[in-house]
Amino acid sequence: MSAPVPQSTAAPDLAGNIRIVLVGTQHPGNIGAAARAMKTMGLSRLVLVAPEKPLDDDAQRRSAGAEDLLQSAPVHATLAEAVADCRLVLGCTARSRRVQLEQLEPDAAAGRLLQFAAADTVALVFGRERTGLTNEELQLCHASVHIPSDPAFSSLNLAAAVQVLAYELRLALLAAAPADAAIPRSDDLGATHEQVEGFFSQLAETLDAIDFHKGRSPDSAMRKLRRLFLRTDLTVNEVRLLRGVLADAQRMARLAGEGEAGRLSP
């Protein structure tokens, strides 16, 4: 008989920083089953986004001992609100969509999540049973996660998908070594999702102010710019620097507009 895998002393802290987010879940029983899948793998931070129905007896029954996860799960109106303080957000999807994200296999996704969970809160996001995550919701994610099921019958129940990813996270947690890196300064920490989204909002405003799009739709350019910056793992200090650059560009555009208006006035 093989020896049991020793548990890492870092595992509890890492697991506590991993947030499982269920978006727009249509059947309360699936939330209960997902909570059970999480608890069997040592995960406890369940977050709900705009569930179609409130938790009911079916959810409690199917949680099978994980009722505490249901009781402590916060409910948010939007995905952006649910992951605002997260450093890394991965979205599970089974479909090829217009939002072109880096695609990770479950084991690679688990490794990526733990890498960031050593110091920050991270989120693994699951969408609706029938339709999954929308393009707009996927655009809030840093990368996508795909479970390589049989293409001839690829549909996975929500709880089953949560179980697959929770299992990969469990394996990664058990293999994790205690963190011994120096604690970074506050301005060297990774920017939160909310901070990065604030930068993207200001970037979009600045591109409009300098007439970057020249009448073209801004959507394509912003999608490409989002992908570019999301690959760079921005720190708090870098976001602050970039937003300072944008503020100066906005100021110069405003001054140029005022000067042009002055020349045209009688």
C-alpha cells in the first residue's frame, strides 16, 4: 500500500484565499451539490451572484453536510462586485467565444490559482447551467478554464464541474510547500480586480478624449488592450503610474479642446 500524501502546512491558508463563485445558478439544488463538492476538497468560500431562486430545502438536502457553506455564502448582484477585491479571476467555460482568453486545463488552473492565493484572494467562476458565462462576464476574467470532456457528450452538471476543479485544487494544495518568500511592500502587491477595472475604465475614457478610435467602434481595441494588460499582472504601483499617465493625457486633451474652441469663437 502506498504511503498517504502528507498535507502541507500552507494548505489551510491557501484554501482560505480561494473563492468559488457561482453566477446566475438556475436550480438551488445545484448550489447545494456544489457546496458539497467544495467541502469534500477542503474549500469553504462559496459566493453567489444573482441566483435565479433563493436557497431552499433541495439545496440544503443536496449539500449533505455542507450547509455551513450555504449559510455563509454572500450574494452579489454582479460578477464585478463579487470579485472586486480578487487578484486573479479564472472563468470556467466549455465554449469558444469572441472573448479570446488564455485557456487553461484544470491542473494548470489550480496551479495558477494557488500561485496567487499565497498572498491574495482569488476566484474560480462558474456560469449558468444552460448557457454558462456571458461574453461580458468572461471579459472580467484573466483566463478561462476548460475541462476536456468528450466532444460527443461534453455537457457537465454544474456540481460535477465544481468537483473536477475542486479536486485539482485539492491535489495542488496537498503538494504546496510552505511559503517562505519575503512579504512584499504594499505598493508591490498585485492590483485587485477593482483597481484594474478602474484603470480600464479610465483608459476607455482617455481613448475617447484623444479621438483614438476615429469613429470606429471602441470594442475591438478595448478587448485587445484588456488582454495585453491582463497578461502583465499589474501591481498597485503600476496601476497608479498608468492612471497618472492617463490623467495627464486627459488634461492635455481637455486643454487642446479649450484652445480649439477659443480659436473658433467669434
